[in-house]
Amino acid sequence: MNAHSQRGRRSESAMKTMNVEYAIIGAGTSGLGAYSRISRQTDSLVMIQDGPYGTTCARVGCMPSKLLITAADHAHHLQTSDFFGVPASGRVEGRKVLERLRRERDDRFVARNLGYVDKIPAHHKLEGRARFIGPGRLMVGEGIEVNAKKFILACGSRPAISEVFEPVMARVLTSDTVFELEDLPRSIAVIGMGVIALELGQALHRLGVATTIYGRSGKINALTHPAMQRQALDVLATELDIHASGQVRSTWEDAEGAWIEYEQSNGERVTKVFDRVLVATGRVSNVDRLGMEHADVESSDTGAIRFDPQTMRCSHHPIFIAGDATDHLPVWHEAYDEGRIAADNALNYPDAAPAARRPPLMVFFTDPQIAIVGQSFQRLQGREIVIGELPFASPRHVVWNKVQGHIQVYLDARSGAILGAELLGYQAEHLAHLLALAITHGMTAEQVLEMPIYHPSAEELLRDVLIDAQKKRRSHAAKEMSLASSA
């Protein structure tokens, strides 16, 4: 027997095969949601994790970003306290800010998640990168083959980084790495105007980092009403250095730092140097690393996996997808829901059980906050609606000295049902949750107005904007009646 044959036989003998009914790829929020469902029904499952345990939310998303924002809010209160007759002074100690952030993140939020994972039986967990090698067959790492009847793709996402930043990669940060900084940089370029870019950009600015934000489209895409988009950009630009519309043309590095050459939409080029560059232009689904071409799964022209959002099934095979891997609704509660929907339909396969999805809810923890709940203005195009709208100037907001912003609430013109809203204002998250509750239960503006509203409170703004919408709805109805009688 020659040496090559001996190596081949040793390799074959080292190969391990697992046969299970369910394989969950990913142990993040959606993967754990799926696991909690399936593990109650069967022991024939495995959850495969590539990289450290701990969800995107806990490690690099929701929680560390809010820890940074909270530190920035305290710094901002010191800077603006003179208005209230309370002169204050202080300094930001970047190392302490980041040390506290990591301590709270690791010892509290990530630790809680790891505690749950530790309780999962060892034979249900497998570590390594998974890829399909055929329908119903996965290779995990280089030594384990997993054969399963049903799959849930909960493999998450990763930051997208354009090739234009390759010359300065030594200075590039993403939401996956920014919280590992030992100290705050002196200056930073933030690329993007989505939720991550705006939240972290404003927080870093308030912590004393010279921050410039570079956008592409000229608008904050979460808001869809043109007036809301303009006002959001105008309000944030009063505090932040924002180049809203254009494109990064080139980058290079020298002893001074990372240089960014940015071409504005008017053709003018702006060149500036920074200590660091935070690229926050979105995330890419990790599905592209799974070898889906071997799984016989249909994809779009762009390579995205097609799936049914009511069942999370993504092919004619028993393959389901959930969480950030879908690039659909990248928020925590949606990821958890999707994991459970995918699990339920995997358990019920081949009988589909379409799930009723919760009303959409998205919050930007900027100052002022941005929130979108229910159907956006754009989604309601072609539908007969009335718009209640007011500035964010309730008595409570005047007391806070936080009167920037606007609220729009969209009602069905005939029934008065609340369909959606777009908000820009201080503590908009709380009004958005009340509206989400109303939309979930199919409430009309009139029904919500039966609720007691304490004075003075931010909720008075919700009452007033619904009253405005009701007035417009009555006016709309009167016009329709007049037109009908004249006809």
C-alpha cells in the first residue's frame, strides 16, 4: 500500500457522520428560538455554531451600542445643562467608557446568553463552519458530515465592506469590531446613514470624537415620507457633520491616518483624513457561505434566497431560514419570531402553518429618536388614508427642551383604523410602542382616544395627533358626501 492510499484511508476513518432529523445552522437569536421549539419535541437535532457563542444583539449589536449611547447621553447632558441653570463640567475618559461597555456586555448580556447555551446538552451542539455538499448533507469543518431531514438556516450576517476601503483596512472598524477599541479615537469617518451609522456616529461625536458622516442616497431611508426624511436630516445635521449624498471615490493611508476622498452629488470632491473609519453600510447574509448551490435551493438574480415570510420555507425541500440570514427584518424580536416560525413549520412539515406576523416596529436610538411602526407612508401608497401630523412639542417636550421633530400617524380614511406611523422626536420609542399595541389589536383612533392621558406627559402628543387625524377624516368624509350628492 503506497503512502497516498494510507493517508486516504486515515482521512476516511477520521471522518465522523451524524444522522439527525433536524439541523439548525447558527446559535444566535433565531437559532436559539428554533432550538427551544424543536428540542421540546425531539432529541434528534443538532445546532451548529461557527465562531463564539453569544448573539449578534448581545455581542456587537443592540446592547453594546446602547451602552455607548448611554455614556454619550450623559456627556451631552453635561454640555447642555446651562440651559436649565445648572452649569456643569466634566471630561470624557474614553478608556473608562469602553471598559465599562465591555464589562456590562460580557458579564451581563453575553453571560446570560452563554448561561443558556451551557445548559444545552453537549450532543445537541456542534462547532465549525457548515456547508452543503448535497441535498440533505452538510460538511462541518473538515471532519464531520451531518445528514439531516430538515434544516433551519439561522447563520446570521456580517458587515458589508466595499473594496474601496481595502487600502485603509488597518484603520477600518465595523459594528463587529468598534466595541473592542481600547480608547476612543481622535477622529472618525462614519460611512452610511442607516441605524448603526447614525446611532454610533452621534454617540461618538457626543463623546468628543471628531466625527464626519458620509451618506450615499441623501436621505435616511428608514423614514419614507419625503417631509419626514428632510426634517430628520435637517435636525441631525444641526449637530453632526453630515455629507448626505455622494460616494467614496478613493481611500489611502499615510502617517497622518486614513484619507477619504468623497464625491458629493454636485460633483464637488471633499478629502479628509481620520484616525479611524467606521464602515456601517449594512450587513451581508452568511447564507452565501453555505454552498446553497449543492442544496438545490432557488435564489434570486442577486443570489438572495427566496423564502415565504409566513412560513420561512425557502425551497421545495424542507429547508427554512430565519433571522439576519434573511436580510428581511434585522431586529431582535423579528429574529426570535422567525426562528420559532421556522421551527414550527419544520416540525409540521409537509403541512405549512403560515404565521401571522407582528406589526413592523423599528427604532433608531438617535437623539431625536426615529421610529417606524406598522405600515410606512410608502407602503400605504394607493390606499385611501388621512395623515394626522404635529411637531414634537407637547408640554412635556417643552419642559425637557426637546421640541425638535415631527410625528405622522396614518389612518384608514373610511374606518379610522390606525395603520402606521413615522416619528422623529425625543423618546419616540414609547409612543411607537403604544401605536404598535393599537395596530396589533386593530384599534381605531377613536378607541385609542378613550384611554386616559396624564398631564403633562409625552403621550399627550399621541392624543393630539390622533385628534388631528380624526378632524381630517371627518373633513374627508364630508367632502365625499358632498361629491356624492352633487353627482
